[in-house]
Amino acid sequence: MNITDDDFELANKRAAHRQAHYPRASSVRYDRRIARLVVDLETGLGLTMSLKDLQGLENAKPKDLEGVEISPSGFGIYFPKLDMDLYVPGLLEGYLGTKRWMAAKNGKKGGKVSTEAKAAAARSNGQLGGRPKKKKNEELMPA
């Protein structure tokens, strides 16, 4: 793939726009006391996130987070022991993983929510006899 001068100029314009509209990370650390990843931004604001809520870090241990690096642009956070990156502008927009991963995570939360409609449906289904009884193994096996 050849990169033209126009491609290069367009990439520079995108980078300038990003730098003008998104704060960059100035430091990152794992705070064991609150069990959260803490990202400080150059604006003085900070983001704190549970590892369970970040795709790729949900099973990480504190020792896996050692040596974390901020990219020269300040828009990337790299975890060398996990070979994993986080994108700061994405975090600021609430994207903690890919669309598919976030949809699965949100769907799991939705299934746990108890509403009056769910309770009414469960009561209605219970009046119909509930779940069918499982057949014992010997009844399933032909003689």
C-alpha cells in the first residue's frame, strides 16, 4: 500500500482534530486500595475503572499491570505484560471494549434485572405447572 501526500496530510488533520478535542493521558496506575485503574488526564480530570469493566483486563491481576505505558500521543495506554491497549478517547466516550463485547456485557446485566413484568410472567408460567419434570436416566434408555 502506497501512502500519498494527500493521505499523509489527511492523517495530520485527523491528528490535529483529535488533539484539539480530546484530553491526553498524563499518568496511569492501578490503585489496589480501591481496586481500580486510574487514568489521570492532562486537564486535571481522572478516570477510574474497574478491571472487570474493561475488555482484556477483566481477568488481569495487579502484577499484570506493571510496566504500563502511555503512548507518545497520550491517546493510548499499553499493558506490555498482556500485550493489550486501551484507547483514551474511546474510554472518554464510554467504550470499554468492542461493540460486541459491550453488548454481551450489557445483555448479561439486563437478564439479571428484576421487573414487575418479569415477576408477573413467572407467576403466570408457574400457574401452568412450571417447568416439566426431567425424566430419569432409566426411563430415557430403551431396555
